[in-house]
Amino acid sequence: MLLSLSTWQEVETYLQKSTGIILPIGSTEQHGPTGLIGTDAICAEAIARGVGEATGAIVAPTINVGMALHHTAFPGTISLRPSTLILLVRDYVTSLAKAGFTKFYFINGHGGNIATLKAAFSETYAYLEDLQIPSAHKVQCQVANWFMCGSVYQLAKELYGDQEGSHATPSEVAVTQYVYPEAIKQAPLSPEVARGHRIYSATDFRQHYPDGRMGSNPALATPEHGKQFYDLAVKELSNGYLEFLNADTVS
Amino acid sequence: MLLSLSTWQEVETYLQKSTGIILPIGSTEQHGPTGLIGTDAICAEAIARGVGEATGAIVAPTINVGMALHHTAFPGTISLRPSTLILLVRDYVTSLAKAGFTKFYFINGHGGNIATLKAAFSETYAYLEDLQIPSAHKVQCQVANWFMCGSVYQLAKELYGDQEGSHATPSEVAVTQYVYPEAIKQAPLSPEVARGHRIYSATDFRQHYPDGRMGSNPALATPEHGKQFYDLAVKELSNGYLEFLNADTVS
Amino acid sequence: MLLSLSTWQEVETYLQKSTGIILPIGSTEQHGPTGLIGTDAICAEAIARGVGEATGAIVAPTINVGMALHHTAFPGTISLRPSTLILLVRDYVTSLAKAGFTKFYFINGHGGNIATLKAAFSETYAYLEDLQIPSAHKVQCQVANWFMCGSVYQLAKELYGDQEGSHATPSEVAVTQYVYPEAIKQAPLSPEVARGHRIYSATDFRQHYPDGRMGSNPALATPEHGKQFYDLAVKELSNGYLEFLNADTVS
Amino acid sequence: MLLSLSTWQEVETYLQKSTGIILPIGSTEQHGPTGLIGTDAICAEAIARGVGEATGAIVAPTINVGMALHHTAFPGTISLRPSTLILLVRDYVTSLAKAGFTKFYFINGHGGNIATLKAAFSETYAYLEDLQIPSAHKVQCQVANWFMCGSVYQLAKELYGDQEGSHATPSEVAVTQYVYPEAIKQAPLSPEVARGHRIYSATDFRQHYPDGRMGSNPALATPEHGKQFYDLAVKELSNGYLEFLNADTVS
Amino acid sequence: MLLSLSTWQEVETYLQKSTGIILPIGSTEQHGPTGLIGTDAICAEAIARGVGEATGAIVAPTINVGMALHHTAFPGTISLRPSTLILLVRDYVTSLAKAGFTKFYFINGHGGNIATLKAAFSETYAYLEDLQIPSAHKVQCQVANWFMCGSVYQLAKELYGDQEGSHATPSEVAVTQYVYPEAIKQAPLSPEVARGHRIYSATDFRQHYPDGRMGSNPALATPEHGKQFYDLAVKELSNGYLEFLNADTVS
Amino acid sequence: MLLSLSTWQEVETYLQKSTGIILPIGSTEQHGPTGLIGTDAICAEAIARGVGEATGAIVAPTINVGMALHHTAFPGTISLRPSTLILLVRDYVTSLAKAGFTKFYFINGHGGNIATLKAAFSETYAYLEDLQIPSAHKVQCQVANWFMCGSVYQLAKELYGDQEGSHATPSEVAVTQYVYPEAIKQAPLSPEVARGHRIYSATDFRQHYPDGRMGSNPALATPEHGKQFYDLAVKELSNGYLEFLNADTVS
């Protein structure tokens, strides 16, 4: 059930049986010479919708732009600053918490979002308690990173070994190929690829990772792999969501 | 050309021929008993993509959540506060301006976004000049509201007269029916509908507009109307975008 | 009744019969070679006081500096950023709402303030509801632009035709001449005046409008015209204020 | 020379001979049963204009609302939060510093503004240096409190002894009587008046100072006293301004 | 009793007999060629602990970095912006007020903190009243500057006359020598030392005070003097704290 | 070398041989019935000083209060909001980066700080690049959590098995016992201790962890263990710091 394709009365009905919601969050950032700029949002959205179908959960519109400041030296990247993303998450959760939602499951497609999301959750819990919203103390947020699912990680290792890398990975590229087969890109990839340098400023990043990849060989990706990753992630995160829903809450 | 389905190298190439970009912005808010919560984002995204195809412009990911605080007494609504939306727009434009974009055409699906967008543009121009980004003084932002297109307005008047209303209108519902025919909703609509009250707080809004509609009869909408509105809006905004691109800029 | 010339006990008494207040807001910005930098504040203040006298409303001190970032390439301009002006409006309204005021009528002298004021109103309604101020849901803000009054517009058209322009207009200059006849300025005005360019950054503005005027011929202004404009605006906005006061409110 | 009654070209000319500017700042707050809510702004504005005439300095529009949170339990008080006032001062100074002003002399009518003004100055110096405005390191701000002038203090002591008190004082009331003789108020004043309690929250303030006065007997004020205070303050602050202008600056 | 060396249950017990707390605040900034960068924090911490022992008060961890923007042109200085320090103080006081603390006694070692602390107190009172924390109206904050104690000032005058100066003073250096005798520094000091210039930007400060001292001769300091200053400050501020605790509060 | 016990000239000298700095960050929060509220700051500070001695690095003053919002339902806890901590880190790093520091090694004692620190680093890199500080692109920040050192983790497992838990752990208590043997606390500890519940709001936390411990048995701690942990952490983090210093930087 997609929030954007529902009416407010349908949401009212939904809230009588569940107060959980899934929020896909991605990023709009360079993914190397062949990866789509929307990769992280595409993966998060597709998998979130899969989890929504599998669990009956309502799925919020995708947060397409996240925290990607370190990629901003490449054209096409759009990033929120962490302080902006914190406010955005606070506003999303506050709007929904006032309506009765209490379990916020963020399905995330971008490693760079994790720290800011966690900071935003802390900020938001305190904000809601300060507002004295009736259900403030029941609000729970969780970030679930599809690319960190055990099953996904396992398959990526089997298929790609250390060519999986850590950005513009064949696994995420494969999922986008599965979702958008019409947008599979071809471009020359240097056989050598930088790896192992930590992430600091945007200028520093581009100097160390001149084509945008971090230790990955996205040429290994196929749409068929993509479907496998998608299926594994949907299955594992569906279980994760249901556990989250059923976890104890303060009375 | 969709930014999210492009690579950074394709964006680099694009920038050699154009520094314009289209940014769809909608809202996630109640649209009466039969209107989709995603109505404003759906319309803005579809029309923006149409304009992108017609003009060769690159289209950014949709800003799905806008300024809808006055609808937050209805479940399912998500809103940014104006101060958050200003920061979001500033971050989007700054990221893209650093890469060389100078013409930002926001195709907007929600009246409630207009004031905040304009405030955000002013904030952003000054911010970019303060940062001393080389092209700061060339950056231009414009908001183009599809529902205010002359041709759209004209057709809505012909088809619906004063039953068009001003929120959850048959014209916007029609566009969503055209885009998502599988999500056409049925629900009883009271023959009388509130109208004429100004917009203040969320509580006030819901008391005056108990089912969420503002003077509209969305039951008049059809997917065929939707296609007509879509075509008119794409045509008129394509012209608008090209004029914007070609308007004079400081040297 | 001027707030600044009242005591707190007089305000307490006033609140027993009315919870409305008029807030003049102007700007401190260049108005071409002959227009006063304080034009927008002078007009808003004079007209607001006229409306206060005509309706018995209390009038707050004038907000002399507004959102004029696009004029800051001309010396003498002072501008708040939109984000600052939003906080200022929020603080004003919050202070007064805690004391019992609920109807805030901003008489505005500057087009550049409108978007930010509207954004500020939305921000403030939500803020007050979050604070759970008893009367939060009754708070209503409205912006009334004297230069957009139908009667004013009509007269300007009759007197000046298209030489009215849109900044440093003869109509606003006339009002300042009526209020401050001792400060009527003479300076050479080029017969040709720029018009038709949209407003973007401060640098861009000055390049397109080198002497600060936008399509206007302020040399046509006279103090007598000023009195006419003043009278029309006071009359029309007095009616506007009374309608606003009497409009329905949530119970 | 009043900024609001000048044109931008006159300001341009002024800047060729001086980069100093006087900014009156007051407050809009209760001043006991007989003191005007605008007392602090009225005094600051009148004295600032006097100083402007005596020294040839340009005088900015008055900041009518300052930091008066502790008075907000009395109706009619309007206050900015310190964080808002800091932004406001930053925006004022930044606008003017970009045009070439470097010496900012705030003539202040309200003790409650002092701390926030000083904090704002520090914030602004750093901000301007970060922006790399050419004259950033030359910008100097000073707060000059008319009621702390030695000559004013001396006269108040002679005329009123310890009935001067520290809020709603006869000296400031006298100045307003001199400026607005038509707005002299009469109201019963209890012979006993609270004094000696420090200032904390608004609730605490009103409980300790139930009629708003702090140890003062404003019934002693006369318009003639007001003229004396006015003359002394103008003389002393004119000297202060000229010293400030002539103080050494970094090259 | 040090908060950092207590358990939460000990704090719970403490709150049954007192709701007062001492918060040392210093700065991390240049103190001339022989003064320690931590001077202000060292003095504030040592004296605060002395006061805590003398009065049985609990002492919070030291705020080591304060508002020292004007010293940032010297390496080793760390400063918060005033707007950041305001938030920090608000967060400290809010955390503790929710637990039941109501009397906040800031023992301060740095003149540059005073204005911002006072602004922060005002901001915080209003914030707590907005949050509707039960004890909000009882919260009281006070800043106590050890170097402004009458007894300290008197001794400094006796020992050093006008060589006390106003920054990197022998009195504060003496206290650090008493606390950290192992860190007494030797460096050549020019016999002439700048004095009398007001504080503006960091660049301006360093140009006027090239070695960082303001009119002081810290070579006069001895650890024995330091003990004397320490004893006087502890005694005077202990009395100050007890008076503060016993001052009337709203019921 | 401690920054607080250095002079600015010593820092200037230091910068000629190294641009690295160690910043200890802890928290001020409940640590169960026997753990010190300052535990995280005490551990971070002690270990940071050990690393400073071992490597010759300069050590900044400890950030004593971090992000501990989830502990604020226990008295004695002080927390910054994430948004405040981000500003604090930005201000620290900016001050030091302007002086020439480029390598910022945060030795952290509190798991709750990690996400916000990482968000702050991203915010700061972009901020410094926007300011166009000469060395902006060279600035690198890293968070090093002593309790996550492999050797520490290993020892904790050997000594305590699953009684190590995840908050108020015997390992961190042991370090505080080693550093402050005079502050070893005794209090009854229930044999059963809650574990396994995720961290959400402060209210939720206290309901699930009523005495503040998370799965830990701090009664197992001894000062001797503390010394072992201290030694291991100092050794491992000294290596970590040196590697960080020597890692490649953009030219």
C-alpha cells in the first residue's frame, strides 16, 4: 500500500490495524561511469515497495536526496547537509506521529545516510517528547540498510568477491538494472580502481576516486543478479519490519 | 532525460549544451475522500517528465513532500515546515550550481509551496553570492505551477465551472487518474462542500473543511480529462521553460 | 490607537473588546534616484495608522526592514534574509498571541515581503499549535498590500498608465510626498527605464535596473496624488480589516 | 540625515565622506501603569536623531522590537528571542557593510538588549570575516546606552534619588513626555513598589513586579525633565559617536 | 560533590535537599606569551570546585570552550559562536531542569562569555516556559565572574596596579600557577604592552594586541598570589551561591 | 602536550612539525547504580592524554557533554541535542583549521556520540570548503572509540563474557576506577539486568532499563582491570593516530 496512492480515509482505516510505516530513503549522487545517479533511491524504493507488498505495510514517498556531500565534486550529485536532513526527518516523523504512526522503518539505500539518520532519530525523539504529543514515548525509528542484509552481503561476496567494492558496487548496479533494464549504461572502466581511502571532503574524495568508484567493478552486474538481490533484500527486510513491529513498546 | 537515470559523465556532457534543469515539486497531503495523498507530486512529476521530453531538459528527482502544514490534521499528510523547505531548496540549488547549473525551473503541483519556494529562492541567491561561487550571480530560479497555466485554467472552467474548487480539484484528480488509472478511488462525497474560508492553522482548516475538499467536486474527473490537462500543461510549460532558458542573463 | 503610545493596562482593556491588531511592515531599500529608501515603511506606517484611526484598531510598531535582498547591491538598502524574517514574524505573533491577540493584519508596503510573510504565517501556526497555546488554533494572519488595493491600482492606471511600473512607482513616491513633503527629491531620470526582467540575485538586479527603477516614472508623482492614494488605501483596507475581524473562527 | 528619507544616491555620496551610521534600537514592552509600551524605542529614536543632526551622521530606521522576553507576561509586550535578534543584527550589519559602512553605533534605549547586542556583534564580526567581505576586519559595532550616560545618570539622581528605580523610570518616562506630550498618561500608582529582585522568567518577573515597575516612581517625570535628559544624552552621545568614528582602525 | 564523580542515584538524593548546581565555564584561548590557553577554564574549574566543597553544592563538568572569537587569529584558540553557545547552555539547563534543578550558578572565568551567557539565560527561560516543564518559572540562572569579585579586584590592584591589565592578567595567570605549578611558562615579554583598544574582529584584535596581552604584565604573577586569589574568590563566590540559593522564588 | 597547558606560541611551534590534534569527547550521563556520571568523559580524557604522551600529539580540552538524550530520564544526565553537537564540532574544527590544523582525531568514550560526530564531520567539510579556507580540502576528522579497540574488546570478553553488556559496562567502570580510585562506588545491583531492547526515547529507555544498566554487571570491575584496558587502548589508539597522521592527503 503506497501512501501516495491512498486517500486520507484509507490511511485512517490502516491506522486502526497498524501504526507502522516504511520510508524509503536514497541519494542522488554519482555512481561511477556506469552507475545511475539515482541508484540509491531506485534500490531503496523498489525494495521498500516489495516489503510493503509482502507485509501489508504502508510505504511513504521516497526521500530521493540524502546526505552525499562527499560526492558533490561530481556533476549531477545533489545533497542535503546533515543539519537539513535532520530537520527533514524530524518534520516527516512529526507529521506522521501526530496522526498516530509510531513505528518508522527507514529502508535505506545509501551508507552516507546512516549517521545522519541516527542523529535525526535522537533529535526527533526528544523533540516529540518536548511537544508532549500523546504517543511521543512510543515513537520508534529504525534504519534498515538493504545492502547490509546478511543474505545480500553473502551473495555479493559469492558473485563478485572483492570486486564488490564499497561504492558503485555491482550489487546495487544490478538492482537498478533489474528495475530499469532500459537504463543499463556502457562506458569504459579502467581496470584499476582506487580503494581504501577514507571519506573526507568532496575535493579529497574526487582526487582519490577520480571516476567515482570505490574499489568496485560494476561491469559484473546483470539484471538477473539484480533480481536475486532484490528478492533476498525484500525477504530479509520483510522479516526485519515484522520483528520491529512486534517488538515491545512502552505502555 | 532523467537525472536519476543518468550517469555523472552524461550530466557533464549535458552541461556543455545547457545549464538548465527542471525540478518537480509536489506535496504529500490529503486530497479529500477520493483524491490521492500523492496527487500534487504525481502531477508535478508526470508533467515535468513530459516537459523534459519535449525540450530535452534534464529532470531532477521529485521533491515529494512540500509545505502542507495546514493539511496535517488529516492522517497521511506529511509536511516540511517552511524553514526546512527553504534549507532543502538551498541545498539542492547549491549542489547543482557548484556543478554549473544556472537555470532552475521548479514545476510545482501545490499552491501551498509557492510562497516558501519564492522565499527560498531569495535566500539562495544571497547565500550563493556570499559563498562567492563563480556563477552565483547567474543563478535563476523560477516556479511554474501547472495548475495555473492559462490553458489548464480555461479547460477546468469549461469542464467543471465552479465545481473546480481550489483543493482536491477535479482537474488534478483527473491527471492522477490518467497517470495511475489503477488507483482511481470511489467514496461518497457530500453534495455540499465548504468553500471560501481562508487557510490558517491545521485545526482551523479541518474544522472548516471536514472532508478535506475546498469547494470542489472531484467526482467529475475522468482519465480522459486528465490526459487533456496533461497535454496542455506540458505544452505550455515547455514553452515557459524555453523562454526561461533564453531569457537574458548577466554577463 | 498606537501600541507604542499605550500602556499595558490600556492594552489589557483593549483586549476585552477586540483581539485584532494591525502590523505595518515596510522595507528599507533603494527606490530609484528620487524615491526614499524608507518608501515602503513610510507608506505602510501611514496607511496602517489611518486604518487604525478609522477602525479603532491598535497598531503595532512598524517593521521597518523586510526582505529586500535583491536590492542590496544599492547602498543604503538593509534586508533581512527570509529565514530571519520568518523568525521575527514568529516572535512577534507569539508574543502577542500569548497575551490574547488572535487576528494579525499585516499592512504591507513591499511586494518582496509577501512570499516570506506567507511562509512565516504557516510556520507560526504550526509553532503555536506545537506550543499548545490555548488560542493557537484561533490565530489568523493576513497580509494586506496597500498597493494592490483595487481602488489604488485603478487610480495609478488612470494617472500614470504604464509609467506606473513596478518599483519606485509614482504612486508610492506620491504617498511619501504626501507624508513627508519636506523630503521630496529631485534628480535627473533617464527617459528610458528598464522593465520586464524578473528578479533574481542582487548583482543581476542592479545590472538590469541600473538606477533602481523598474519601468516607472516617479517624476509624475505629486503630494496631491499621494493624498488620493492614501485615502483610497485607508478606506479599502479599513473595510478589509473589519471583514477579517468578523470572519468566522473555529470555536 | 535619516536613511529612510534619503535616496540611494545620497547614501553613495555620504559614504565618500563617512562610513559611520547610527542605529537606534528600543523595545516594545510594558513600562508600568503610566509608561508607554514604546518608551525605549521612542527615547532611542529621538536621541539618535538628535545625535545625527549634531554630528551629520546618517541614522537608520529604528529597531522597534528588541529582547524583552521577561516582560512578555504583560499584554502589549513584543519580544524577539535573543537568537532572532542576533540574526537581525547580523543581517542589518551585513547589508550595510557590503555597501561600505564600517562603524555601527547602536543607540540603545533598553537594558535588556545589551547582552544580546554584544553577542550579536561577536557573531557578526566572525560572519563577515568568513564571507571575506573586503572591509570585514574594519567593521566595528558599539552599543551606546543613553540612560547610562554619566550626565543623564547624574541628573536622574539629583531629580529622583532612589525613586529613579531601574524600569519604567521617571527619566525615561520624562523623555517620552517631552517627545509625545499628547500621550502623557495618568493612572494610580501604589506608593510601594517592588525592587531588588533579579530578572529571570516572564512569569517570575510579573509575580515580583506586579504592576511592571522596578523600584521607580514615574509620577515624578515631567516633559521639562525630559528635555533636559534629551539634551544631555544627545550631547554626550554625539561626543561618543565622534570618538568612535575617529578611533583607530586596522589598516 | 562533582557531578562527574557521582552516580545518578546520588544525584537523586542530592535533589531532595537542594536544587542548586554550579557550572564552571571557561574558554580555550590565547593568553599572551606566558599565559596558558586553558587559563579561563582552569581558574573557573578550580574555583567552582572550591565553592562546591565549601557549600556542599554539586559541580557540573566544566564548559571548556566558550565565546572567544576575537582571539581566533592566534593559534590554539577554540571558540564557539555565540549562537552555538546559546544552544549549548539551553541544552545543559534543559537537561538538568527536567531532572528538578532550578538554580544554575555559572562560575565564569572569561569576560567574553558574559554577554552570550546572559542572552542564553533569556533564551532558555522562554524555551522552558514554552515546553511547559513543571518547574519552568522557577528556573534561575546567574553568572558569577570570579575575576570581578570585589576582594579579587582589590588584591589585584594592590599587587599589580595598572599592570593588571584586562587580558592575560597577572591575577589569572597566578591562579593557574597555583593550580598547575608544573606548567609555569617563561617567555620574553616586551616592556610595552598595548592597551585601551576596544574588541572587534579577530583580525583587528591581533593587529592591536600583537602578543595577545591587553595592558597586562603577567610576569608579576606568582603561585602564592594565585592561592590568595583562589581563596578570596572561593570565599566570595560561596557566599554568592548561598545567597542565590536562598533568594526568593515564585511559588 | 595539553592544549590547555600550552601557550599560543608553543602551539605555533607545534604546528611547524604537526597539524594533528587529539580531541577527547565523552558524555555526562547515568551509568547505572555504581557507574560514574562522568564515566565516558573520564575514560576518553585519560586515554587521550595517554595517546598524546605516547605520540607527542597535542590534546584539546575534553568535550564533557555529548549526545545522551536517551539517558535524560535519569537525573544528572546532561545532553546536547545532535543539532547542537554538530554546531559545536563545526566551531571547534573551524577555529583550529584556520590556525592550520588539518588532522582531527576524536577519541570517543560514548557510543551515542558516534552518529552525530560523523554527521558533524560531513557538515564541517562542506562548511570549510564553502568558507574557502586555504586548507579546507585537507581537513580530515576521524572518530576513534576506545571501547571498540580490538584488544579492549578481546579483554572484556575474556574477563566478563556476556556480563560486559553494552552500557555501564565493567570495562568502562574499571577504567574510571583506575583513574579515580577514590570514587569507587558500592550499591546493590539486581542480579537480573535488562538487555536487548533498542534505544529510542528517554522515557522508553528508562522503562526498559530501570536502573540504567544495559545487560552489564559492573560489579566485576576492578582498578587493575582498568589499568589493563587503559594500556591496551592507549597502545592501539596511538597506532591509530599515527596511521591517521601518515595517511595520504590531497596535495
